[in-house]
Amino acid sequence: MSKPDDFDNDDPQVPPPLDLAKWSSLPVKLVGIGAVIAAIGAFFSFKNDGGVQFGYAYLVAFMFCLSIGVGSLFLVLAHHLFDAGWSVATRRFCEHIASMLFPLCFVLWLPIGFLAPKLYQWMGSDAGATRGSLHALEAKYPWFTIPGFYITSAVCFGVWWLLTSRLKFWSLEQDKDGAARCTYKMRAWASVGIFLFAFSVTAAVIVWMKALHHQWFSTMYAVCYFAGSVWMTLAMVYVITMILDRQRVLDKVLHEHQFYFIGSLMFAFTVFYAYVTFSQYFIIWNANMPEETFYYVIRERGVWFWVSMVIIFGHFFLPFLALLRIDVKHTFKFMVPIAIWAWLMHFADMAFQIWPYHYDYDKHPFPFVWAIVALGCVAFMLGLMAMVFLKKFASTPPYPIKDPRLSEAMGLYHPIATPISGGDIDEADSSHGSLHPRPKGGH
């Protein structure tokens, strides 16, 4: 492993591998503890209200965990679309995470499909009367119908299965012989897949989250979910990359720029999320139309006002200021708390989007008990995802071993040096005909 350099040009000792033996049983423990909490919540909820409150808690947890797969799929697509070199080393485990969109996430979605008539007002027993009295619902016909809901859901999972399976298939084929056709195939799938990704994520977010407020209109809602999902996923990718580097799994193919680039992308999506969410709020506030403003009215009163303040300052201002410095993006002890904070803020965002529909500011306080149930569901889902991920990761090489741009990820000089490969333009002459690795940043 290359010796890390810091910004004082000293030469600290390479940190030893992390002792992960005591964490090996964590996924099983998460599944067990989460299943118990979720089962207790489901029991009391079905006993008292037919499963409605459990359904909303489960929906918060599912949309939170779905973000991991959605964000990972986007990062894989972006890697191929931009023909990136630095992200080759992290692409493989992103492919594994994205492949959990189907069938694992589909299986986790099934309780939502079962409880949907109780969660979405327009799907209930009085759906016919509701449809006849609300123009907003009529305008969304046949999408906002019971068949439309389930068909849309099936199509979204089908698209995600198609994209993740094809991209992963050609990635593993590339490991066999490094043939150019594999690279071209992945680029072709990514060029088509980015459009399928955009439409499928938009449709899924609309029918699973926005449909709670079926009379509300917003063209930015799915973009807000996308921005938050990628932001959260980048935090996870940073931590996984650092751990795999410390464990000497990716240390031979990582360069100092990877950590900086991932941290910079996280910073960029911090700003992007703030931009799209503020744009949505400002446009609705400026238009001042009752059929749109009610969405924010119920979120600006009672306890939900304070939740919104937590999101404003915790989802934007704190990470924005924390990630401004260049050197912190190379510091493991600083970035891990930021990554954990990103996950907490995304969970708060999912709760803020879903729970005010049922727990309005006049009749209900903040659902602390059901927040615990939701966290239990998150633990259960993440435990399952971790178990599947570890199995997938162990079954293949940890990185694309014959990707043609792997040398750039390693930070090796090329005959024509470029900043992305670890050199500067004025180093082209001195680097011609030789390959010299450059060290990574410190932990």
C-alpha cells in the first residue's frame, strides 16, 4: 500500500487494517432486532387501526433504504456515461448494491403493496366517490387507479432489474478477457438507461410518496428525492471505499483523488438538494395557489415546523460548511461522522415527506413510538441488504480487474499526463514512457 501523504508533507505510518471480526455478526443482529421491533409495531397497529400506522412507518423505512439502490445505480450509469477513470475502483461494489433493487427491494416493497388501499386515500373503499369529486384525481387517470399503481410499480422494478442485470453482466464479462465490446456494451446500456432511470425513479416516487397527497402538483418532487438519495449514497460509498482501502482490498487501485472526488460530489449534491428543494418551495409560495400551498401549510405548523428547521440546517448548512475545506475530504475521522449525519438527515427527510399526511399538526404530536418502529424496519432492511451485499461482494473480484481505465484509477502516469490520472500537463514529457504511482491521501 502506498504511504499516505498529508498536507504538511510529513510521512505518517500507514494505519493498520481495521479489526472487523467483532462486526461480522452485525447484519444478523440488525435483522433480528429489527424484525422484533417491526413485528411488535405491526401487531399493535393491526390490532388498533388495521395496520395503517405501521404501514406509514414501513413506507418511511422502505423509501430510505430504496435510496441506496437508486443512488448506486445512478453512480454506475454516470461512470459509464462520462467514461470516468477515477471511479473504476468503486464501480464494482456500486454494481452489487444497485443489483439489490431487484429482487430484494421488490420483496421489501410487498408489504406496501398489500397495505396500499389503507395508506392511499384514493385507493380506499370510497375511491369512487373521491374520484368523482376531485378534478385533481381525474386529471391523473388512469395512473392514479388501483391497476395503475401496481402496474407502475411492476414496471419500475422491471426497469431496475433490466439495467442492473445488464450492466453487471457485462462488467463481469469484462473481467474475463477485457474485451472492448464489454466497455461499449456498458456505455450503450448507460446511454439508454439514464433515461429509463429518470422516468422509473420519477414514477416510483410519485406513486409511492407523492400519491399520499394525490391532489398536489409538483414537477420537482422526484428530483428532490433523487438528490437526497445520491447524497446519502455518496456518504456510504466514501465509507465503504475507505474501509476497503484500510483492509488492503482496494489499496492497489486507489489514488488520492478518489476520496477527494467522492467528497466533492457529496458537497455538490448537498448544494443541489438545497437548490431543488428551495426551488420547489419558492415556486409554490410565489404562485400561492391553495391546491399547492396546502402541502407546506401542514408542514409549517406544530412539530413539523421544527423538523423542517432540522432539515434546513442539518441537511444543508452543516454539511455545506463542513465539506468546504479540501483537506477534510481525505480525513476518515472527520468524514465518517459526516456520512452518519447524512443518513440521519435523509431519514428525517423521508419522515418529513410521509408522516405529516397522517400525523397532522392539529391532532397528532410527533410519532416518537412509530419513529422507533420505522428505525426497526430500517435495521431489518439494512441487515438483509448487508448480508446480500457481502455475499455478492465475495463472489466476484472486488474491482473490475480488466477495465481499460484501471490505470487512471491507480493514479499512474500516462504518456500524456492529465489531472485525472494524477499528473499535470507540464509533466507529460517527464512521464513519457514510464508509469509511477502516486500516493493516496491520509486517513
